[in-house]
Amino acid sequence: QVQLVESGGGLVQAGGSLRLSCAASGSIFSINAMGWYRQAPGNKRELVATITSGGSTNYADSVKGRFTISRDNAKNTVYLQMNGLKPEDTAVYCCNADYLVVTYWGQGTQVTVSS
């Protein structure tokens, strides 16, 4: 079983920055891919960024050049640095983690960008 806890969300003005963190805990040895997804009201959940245990990254086109995903394998923690935030980035951001054959999800953290 893996528990994921996100932190770092909040309210920020357009053009500002936030850094999200997601810490995994439980009886785990190592986690494979980790990622961030987001869901705005009335929209489907969408991929933001993913990172493998080896550090390979993948980003949604809408955040390329503005967001950076990273991870600390020793701490089983994944980060999302968000710069140049736009009102359309407003959403609940959730992290996930692939461990063995199961994908685990966190509860999410709200990010609100005001114009």
C-alpha cells in the first residue's frame, strides 16, 4: 500500500510561481513512474507531467517551458515547479505513483491563478 500526500497549492496571481510536492509513504522499496495530473471544474482529468525512476520526463504541450517535474528517489517525493502561471492552470492537482502493478493517487491540492 502506498499513501501519497500533496502540498504546496494555493492562490497566486497570473505570472506567479508555485511548487507542488508529493510524498509517498508506506511499505515501499522503490516506485516506478510518478506524475502530476490536474482537473478543472467541468473538465476531464488531464496529464500535466510524468517522470520515470530514471529521470525521463514527459509534459503536456500546455505546460512545456513553464513547468518542471523532478523527483527525489531517496525520499520518494515528486515535485512540480510551476512558473508563469496562467488562469487556465487553475485546477486540483493530483500526483500518482506506479508501484508494482498498481497506480496510486493522492487526494489533490488546489491551485488557483487569478488574472
